[in-house]
Amino acid sequence: MLSAIVVLLLQRSAPVDISIKVDGVERTALLYPASASRNPVPTVFMFHGFTGNARQASFSARIQDEWPEANVVYPQGLEVSLLSRKGPGWQIAPRTQGDRDVRFYDALLAKLKSDYHSDSKLIYSCGMSNGAIFTYVLLSSRSQTLAAAAPVSGFAPLAFRGAPPKPILITHGRNDPLIDFKQAIRSRDWAIANNGAGTTEQEMRPGFIRYTPVKDGNDVVWHPHDGGHVWPQGATKAIVTFFKNHPGRL
């Protein structure tokens, strides 16, 4: 056990604070660089939930531990108004708030490509709650940059309906008190239609349903669970496995 921990610590790169200006506003992110970055490497964007922050998301999701060979970036949101409150978060539809967060994604992606060897064919997005909604926003407006996506405890804005096909893993709790389970089902159904997938359910493993037939490798995988508004146990491993199984074809 001790030797395994030592190996993990040696593999894991120290986090780097990134700061860039987007339309005159200072935007920040926490990056865990890939353990071997001399060649183009995969990159995972993980967007925190409403009122959360980048460092908190890095502690809860820990994608950098599951995939040390990838750049894993946790962007920091700006203040938004949701649920009658204000706090750090993300735009919930394309072309709102001047697309400030989409533009931040563009600038951050450009920096990761130029400075941290990010492979343009291996860019992935996931998020929790409001961060999951923003992942749907990116699928709607920046799908050409993504290889696959994995929203957790979120819902798709109307703009996602008719979005270009992309592999997607959707995770949602049946007992979510904040985002109704029916909204996740609607998002799943839109993903099936977008991807041209069939409606036959194939259980890949307990709790994970794949819709077949699959068209052009654009899987729709549905993971409903009995929890609430949470990042469920095992979600990180499932997401990383899904991303590794879906290299992009840009």
C-alpha cells in the first residue's frame, strides 16, 4: 500500500495557477499538468458547481489522480445569480452574459495547447451541477473542440437540442432535490436524438446503460443512481474510462 502511494505521488504533477485576461477581466484556473508532457496529451476541463470553486472541485473530483497522464484543468467561475442567490458559477445558455465563459474556455484552451502540449483531438469536458449545465453549453456552441463530455447532476439548455453529435456520459441522481430527474431524462433523450443513437438499452455494467445501435462511435451512456445532487462514488473512474474510450476524430 505504501509503495503504491509513493508511486502515485511521484506520478502526480504539482498544480499550477493560471491567470489570463478575457475581454479585460482576469480569469483564473487550477491546472494539474500531465505527468509526461513532451508529446501532445489529453486534456480534461472540470467545471465546478454554483457557489463552488476550482480548488474545491479538484479535491472532490480528483480527476488528476485517476488520469495523471492528462492535463486536468479546473477553471474558476465568476459571480452569477441563480436560485435567488449570487455566487461563483457559469452561464447556463449560449449567448448569455456576452458568452463570457465560452470565451474564457476558448482562451484557456488556446493557452493549454500552446504552453502545455494539449492535443486538439483529445479535449474533454465534465462538470458538476451548474458546471454540468455549462458542459452542455460547450456541446451546443463549441462541440467542434471536444472529443466527448460527461455532465453530472445537470441539465441541458434548449440550445443543446439539435447540437452536433458527440459521445456523452450523463450521470444523475433519482432523488436530486435541486435539478429534477425528469430534466436529466429530457437531456438524455436530446443526446440520443443528436447522436442518431437507437433506443435499445444495453446494460454495460450495473447502473450504466448504453443506447444502441450506436452511430459513428457517438455513444450515449446513461448512469442514473439512487442518490441526490451529488458527484457519486465511482463517477471519476467511470468518466475517465469513458473519455479514454472516446478519442476524438476532429
